[in-house]
Amino acid sequence: MLNGIGGSAGYGIGTAVLISEGKPEYTPCEVSDAEAEIKRFEDAVTLFTERTQAMADAMRETVGEHNAEILEGHIVMLSDPFMQDEIKGMIRSGSCAETAVDHVCDMFISMFSQVEDELTRQRTTDIGDIRVRLLKILTGTPEVNISEVPPNTVLVAKDLTPSMTAGIVKENVVGIVTELGGKTSHSAILARALEIPAVLSVENVTSMVTDGMTIAVDGCGGSCILNPSEAETEEYRKHREAYLKEKEGLEVFRGKPAVTADGKQVRLYGNIGSPEDAEAVKAGDGEGVGLFRTEFLFMETDQLPSEEEQFEAYKKAAEIMEGKEVIIRTLDVGGDKDIPYLGLSREDNPFLGFRAVRYCLANEASYRVQLRALLRASAYGDIKIMVPLVTSVEEIRRVKELVADIKKELDAEGIAYNQDIQVGVMIETPAASLIADLLAKEADFFSIGTNDLTQYTMAVDRGNAKVAYLYSAYHPAVLRSIRNIIEAANREGIMVGMCGEAAADTLLIPLLISFGLGEYSVSATSILATKSTIAKWSKEEADRLASQVMELSTEAEVAAVLKANKR
Amino acid sequence: MVSKTVTIVNEQGLHMRPAGMFAKEMTKFQSDIFLDFQGKKINAKSVMHIIAACIKCGAELTVECSGEDEQAALDKAVSLIESGLGE
């Protein structure tokens, strides 16, 4: 059994398709008709360009402008006349096209790998990609096309890039196993959205798996078995059935309020990234939207979206939710989210840098556009404004001033909006947690962003495999922080929610009940499961477990006690 | 040969997109066009060489053009760089 991280729940058994980005084999040969060989190379370039452009166009639709541009960069690089002349020159002196491409790419890779600048050095990866794909065209090796994998496939790869994942056909893929990535990586989020079981961070898996091998994937426990025995296959099949049955069993909770075993009601909401996602929240039985990430609006275009465009998007979400609460987070740019046209400069420590509310308050003119669009949309539903990455009271005060100012503008223009629109704070930094009592006096509500809160509290880059083990919401530091935030909000009588991964964590939910969390915002597909977990605990039982857990001193002890008490 | 010294103004320097755009424009000219940057001569028609040179915002470089359309090439190169290469 190979262990990794469970990235997406569920069990799957299927046949491995290894997504290899390796260089295809070829036999170097002497070429007599150089012009014919050059023609062969040029045809390959034409095909490469067509395919790459098509991929980039498709990606622009599915995963946004930034990823599309990376691919278009490959076309630009290969169109370099100097590079093409080098390749043609080698062909004229007798090399075959494959050798020439391979050699010239090598030359450029070595040229780029000597550059001191990190960003420039990354271009070696691009040249490597260009080489692999060109050689595949020249040798007639089929390109990896995930959309064409047969039914019952388990995808195995180093990492799933956006370009690969764009093509996944949900019906044909029963599992995903990767060497890199964690719970919050692109692969994991995508796998969960598609409801495909996934195990990530499995060391060396790509060198152990061969095409056609049978693999059993346990996305709940985070492990997989290569070539499972009959007994193991049978066991996984049972797990799979039980899992699917449980999923079905959750249906009894549909349409019912989220209540604890002793009848205390909480709000159970869904997270969305676009207005259309609100449909999924409704279909998933969510009572509202606890987090609407607005970045997509900014990432899908090559300029700032206008007030009108933003207004339409926010209004649409509000209308889909039919008067139910919709908490909209203002632009959270920076960190790992780049929006090229904003021209943010590269930072050594982007997560500690110019991002989210810091960027917005420094670019007030464009922030006002977003706030105005939000206010206007508030006339069409129960919209609340949430400010990300707050670290000080001044930030929330300033946002509230801007909102008050825009209200006056709208009044003067006779435009409708919700006079009582709430402005809340996303608590995701240790600073905000430590001053939660002060922020609670200024904010209308809190929402705890556990992903960033954990990362900042533990000082750990969740994408770095060497330290990812430290990234855990079970760490006593993170738990104390969460408790402190919830207690501060409840003392001040403001609503407190949670919109990170932790809100859907079966093990953590009793603690959240005990701390007094009022709103849980989870992915649309986790709403029913979260509701069923909440229903299994009474406040008193949750309190008993919490007082035991909060005495423990290590993450491992906490995890062990929570697991032992799992319901 | 004609030449002129210019300063890179776009914030991100000559990375992929601006470098690609610049090189593509330069290939439209017959003249040989080089960028003299920190003593290195970079072929201005080669996006690969431009990127590898890692030319940052604020860097000074000299554009050198020689050939039939050298003045037109120089004018175009200078105006592109000074306008921030579309960024």
C-alpha cells in the first residue's frame, strides 16, 4: 500500500493510465534529403502551433487567461527564427529532425539554466515541454489526451496541470493518483468538484506504475494499492459500495435544517467561484452562500471588469439564491493568485506581500467600482460584503468609510441598494485572530478562512511538500486561534462563520459546535455530509470532547483523539 | 549602422509576452538588429535570446540596426521599448 494525502473522497478501482510528460524514444539517423526533412520539421511546427493555440483557447474558457498565456508563450518561443535556423542548420548538415530539435532544445535549456534570475530559469520547463511535444509529433507518438482515456481509468501523473485537467471526462475516470500536491492544490480542488476519488503526494508513484496496471484508490484514507490482490480488490469494492450507500443515505437530510442532535440550528452554506456555481449550492441543499470568490471575474478578462459587468455577476448570484444570504468576498488578488493586467510586481514573499485588502485599499478607484457594484446588487437579494486578509482595525474602518461614501453617491443618484448591507471580516491571519475582540466591535460578521489561517499560524507553505506535514488545522495553535475568534464574535453578538476546508471536516465539526460556530460554508458537494455530521453531536457531547482535546499538547494527539471519536 | 540607447520602462522587464511581441516586430525588418546590453550583443529577432538576457525594468540598452531599412527599424524598436511594449 502506498500512502499519500486524501485529496478527494471516495473509492475507485481501475486501470492505470500513466500521464507521462517524458521524451519519446527515437533512433537518430542520417538524412540524405535535407529539404524534405526540413519540410517535415516545418509541418511539425505548424501542427504544434495549431494544437497549442487550440489548447490555449480552450483553457482560456475553462481555467482562465493566465494559464492560456503560458501555452501561447510556447508558440512564441518556437517561432523564434534563430531557434528555427539552428534546427534547420543541423538538418542541412545531416541530422534528422528529431536529433536537431532535441539538440537545439538542450542548448537552450542549458543556456536558460545558467541564468541567475529564478523566473527566467523556469523557462527551461517550457522549453522541455516544447521539446517533448514536438518530438511526439515528429515520432508519431500520440499526445496525452486525457479526454480520450477509456472508461474505468485511474489517472497517474506527477501533477495534474490545468491543461491536463481541463480535458477530464468524469464518467471515464474512477481515480486520480499524483506525486505532488496537497488537499488544497489545483488537482485536489478539481477532483472534488468532479467527485473523483484522489490520492495526492504519493512518493515516486509515477516510476512504480505502468500503463494497464490495476490500482485501487482510497481517497478517504489517502492511500492506494498497486496490483491489489483479489481479497484487497474485494475489500475496496465493499468500501466503494458502502461509501456510495452512505452518500445515498445523506439524501434523508435534504431540505431539512442543519441542527445538532439536541436541536440547535446552525447555518449551512456553500462556497462559490462564479454566479453559476450558486445553482450547485442550491442543488446541494445549501441555505446560502458563505463565500463567493470574486477573483474569477477579474481573471477571465484582460482588463478590470466594469461596474456593470460586476453588478450583473453579483446580482445574478443574489437572484439565483432567491433572497438567501450571499456573502461576497472582495478581490483577493496576490499571494498565489496573479492577475497579469494589474501589473503586480513579483515579490520574494507574495503571501506576506501586496495582496487582497492591501492591494484594494491602495487602488481605491478600482476598489470603489467593486463596492459600488456590490451595493447596487444588494437591492436584488441578501448580499453581504466580506473583506479578505484583514490584519488591522484601520482596514475594516476604511472599507466601511468607502461603503458609506458610495451609499451617499447612490442616494444622490437615486439608485436602490440595501441600506443595512453588512460588512464583515474574513479572519485568516494570526493578527486578526489575536485582535478578534477589537475587530468584532467594527465588523458586522466574521468568517474564518481556515486555509490561510492555518498557513499563516503555522508559518508553512502548504504547497511545499517538505513542510506540508505541518499544515494542519488540528494543531493546538490553530484550534486555539479558531476558538478565540468564535468566542470574540459571540461575545459581541455578531455572526461567525467558517469558509475554509475545515468547516466540512467530520473530525473537527464537534469542536466547532462546542466553540459556538454559527455558520458553516463548505463546497456544494459536502453540504449534506456536513449536515449529517452536525446532526450526530449534541452541544453537551461536543463540549465534553472539546474540553478533552483542548488540553492536548500536540497535533498528533489531537488527531488521534478526534479520530477515535469520529461519528 | 544607426543606434540609440533606451531604458526599459515596463514593470516586469522583457519577459515572455513583451519580448515575443518585440522580436516579432523586429523580424519584419531586413536589417540586422542587436541589443547591446551589459556588453552582450543580443539578436533582437530572437525571443529566446532576449528572454535569456533577463532584461529588467530600468535597464539601459543600446539598439543597433544595420541594413537597408536600419532607420525605420531603429525608430520602431525605440518607440516600442519606450511605450512599454504594450504593458
